[in-house]
Amino acid sequence: MVLGGGYSGLIAANRIARRLSGADVMLVNERPRFVERVRLHQVAAGQRPVEHLLADRVRPGVRLSIGRVTALDPDRREVRVGDDALGYDTLVYALGSGAVVPESAAGALTAAGAESAEEASKRIADLAAENGVLAVVGGGLTGIETAAELAESHPGLRVRMLTSGEPGGFLSPRGKAHVRRVFDRLGVEVLTDADVEEVREDAVVLRDGRAVGAALTVWSTGFAVPALAGRSGLAVDAHGRIRVDATLRSLSHPEVYAVGDSAAATRQNGRELRMACATGIPAAYCAADAIAARLTGREARPLRFRYVNQCVSLGRRDGLVQYVDADDNPHRTVLTGRLAARYKEAIVRGALFVTAKSGPYSLARPRSVLR
Ligand SMILES: Cc1cc2nc3c(=O)[nH]c(=O)nc-3n(C[C@H](O)[C@H](O)[C@H](O)COP(=O)(O)OP(=O)(O)OC[C@H]3O[C@@H](n4cnc5c(N)ncnc54)[C@H](O)[C@@H]3O)c2cc1C
């Protein structure tokens, strides 16, 4: 049984079905469609990416169950989906993550989930029609992509980014300079050293008492995982992600595997993987192979992963490809402009392609996938 039909869950289910003909594989997801999460900032900006049904993306041998998982009992090997209690022999947990919005910012919008991004798009379009001011809180990759996308799609909107440091502080100097250049061109104002305390109806209030006017705020300071795993008694880390070994197998329950944002997976040198498709996709291949290997009496191979680059969209016509070392530290080299935008679009399409039912499930598993 695979919980979660996002990038990593869908890939895991399809690859297990490919590797273990005759296995009864069930994929559980809360909605019938596959959400391309990496495009949700585009959705918030009012674009409507093509919709994909999970039913069209699962291989023969994978049964779909549409419903929300509300409880998991790993000792009884049982999952509750709506009113049903479903048993399993082996479980892959791939429920992903969502926004982390503190209570003091409860009125803020987010682009972290399908429904919240759609809701944001309506409110942002209305605000843009009045030439209003919108704040994006958080200067990480998703905050940067969101601010640029909103500013490009809604030229009437005044976008302000509030960050505690430089936007994309982890990028190389050239990478950061390019983000600033694009923000200047798109009219995105940047307020650094902005430690946000509260989001009000008409302003964002900073810890030093300053109030920055904004009729809407998009909160983008990172992702948090569902509490379900921690509640179930599985061993989890301080963030609630399932603690796994090098084959993505739970440290507390050997018949459970975790992949994607919900797993506290590490590189072979022990460094934690960041939440990304780039890490979730190879992890899904690895977990599926480990399950197939163990169920057929072979030895499971550990995850071997290295980062290559971080690809950041800056609207539809510009982008940034930041080359990194195996541990995700930036090199000096970057690719920018239209070519980088095309490169990023190719990566996003590639991530969708590997989830297709005819995806490359029989090929060797990837050691890196570009962000
Ligand atoms: C705007 C945005 C841009 C991004 N850009 C990039 C990028 O450029 N590159 C990159 O590598 N990463 C990017 N990410 C991060 C990336 O989307 C995630 O890391 C990735 O989607 C994680 O994959 P996953 O399979 O673990 O989880 P998800 O893709 O989140 O899938 C989880 C699935 O589980 C389902 N689910 C959750 N809870 C339940 C439940 N209780 N019951 C049933 N179903 C449930 C969800 O509906 C979903 O289908 C971006 C994220 C956002 C929001």
C-alpha cells in the first residue's frame, strides 16, 4: 500500500508494480487528480496548468483508492481511509508536506497546496485589478518563484518580498545578483531584515514594530509534514518526518518505507536531503527497488544521491540555474535568462514524465534529479 499520489508516491507505486508482477499494489490519495506541486506558484498567479488524472497515470497492477487517510496503526498494519480500515503487508508513506503558517499569520495565503493555491489565485486577481499591494513572506526558492510569477502575471500588482536575509541567501553571488536584477525589472520590492511578527488585514507587522502595508500576504517560509506519522507511533524526527535507513525503510517498523517530503532521508554521507522533487524521485525509485529486492530474497541497495543544480523559475521568461556540488553548496557558475527558463520548464516536464504510466520504470534508478 502506498499512501500519497504525489511525485514520490506515484513513482513508488508504479515501479513496485513494474518490478513485482502479481503484487497487489494500492495507491491511496485524497483527490483523483495528480497535482504538479512544482507549478502551484503558477496556479496562484492565475495560470491553469493541464490537469492530470491519477487513473491515467497508474500502471496495470496498481489499484487506486481515493480518500483521505486519517489514521495509521503500524502495529496492526492498518490504515483508515474515510470509514474503511485497510490492511497492508508493506507500506510506503508518501503524504508529502504543506505550508507552515503560524497562528499570527492565519489570514495569509499559501501556494503550498492545490486548494490553497487556487484560493490564492482568485484573491490575488481581485487585488491586482485594484492595483493593490501584496506581500510575499520568505525569500527561499519557493518565495522567489512566487514573487516573480505574481509580479509578471499581474503587472498591476505591487509585490513586496519580506525576508529575514537576502532573497536566495544560499545562492552564489551571481545567482543572488540575477534574482535582484529580475526583481528590479518586475518591480518586486525587497525588504530584508524583516522579521515578521503578525499578518493583519492591511499590513504585515515586523518584530521591530514597523508595519508594511499589504492587503494580501502569501506565506512561504518552508513546508511542514502531516502529524499522522508521529501520531501513529512510527519513529519520526523533530519535524515529524519518518526516520529511515539508507534504503528508505522505517527505523522503527521494517515493513514501512517513507519517501519524499515526509521522510527524513539522508545522503550517503549522512547529510539530510531537502524537501524537493529532486530528492523525492530518486528516493521513490530506491524504496521501490528495496521492497522488490527484499520480497524476492535479494539484497536491497542503498540510496546513492548527489545534487547537480537548483533550477528557479523567475516568471515564464526568465530563470536561474544555480550549479551546486554533490551536497547542494553553490558553485560560481549559473545559467540565467530565457535559456534558464526553458531549462527549468524541461525539468518540470521531466518530473511529470517520470510519473506517467509509461514512465521509465524499468530503467536504472537516477542518482540525481535536477530541482
Ligand atoms: C510552489 C512550489 C514550487 C516548488 N518548486 C519545486 C522545484 O522547482 N523543484 C523541486 O524539486 N521541488 C519543488 N517544490 C517542492 C516539491 O513540490 C515537493 O518537494 C514535492 O512535491 C514532494 O513530493 P511528495 O511526493 O513527497 O509529496 P506531494 O507532491 O506533496 O504529494 C503528496 C500527496 O499526498 C496526498 N495527501 C496528503 N495527505 C493526505 C491524506 N491524509 N490522505 C490522502 N492523501 C494525502 C496529497 O494530496 C498529494 O497528492 C515546490 C513546491 C511548491 C509548493
